[in-house]
Amino acid sequence: MAKEKFYQVTKNIYGMARTRTYTLEGTLKELIEATRYTFEVGYSYNRKINLYPKTIKSFVSNYEKALEEQQNCPVEVTYVEITA
């Protein structure tokens, strides 16, 4: 069985007065569970958002789209693979 990879995902939300930065860590499955609400809100506005991404690149792309729909402002999402 393959060992699951851990990722660190950073999101920057650019508001009018300030920039907010948040960091999440975990496996792809844990990240999807932690951001489920954001995906659902984004999906309610944009049906092209994939609620079940299979790769980290797909997760980052869809998470960025969902955040932009939810926050209604520019967002940047990046990721780094954490080696153990």
C-alpha cells in the first residue's frame, strides 16, 4: 500500500484593507474534508467546481475557484508537499 502524502496548503485572501493568510496541513482526503463547506458554497455559485478532486493540483485549482466565489475578492492558493 502506498504511503499517503502530506501537503501544506496556503491561501492568501486579498481584501480592500488587508491581506489574510491561512495555512492547512494534511493528506488530500483530510484537506477535502476540512474545506468541504467552502467547496459547497462555491459550487452553489459556480457549477464547474469539482467537489471531489482526485489530485492535489485539482484540489488547489478548485479550492481557489470556490474561495473566489465565497469571498468575492481575489484569492491565491499554493501548496507544498511535506516530506517525513
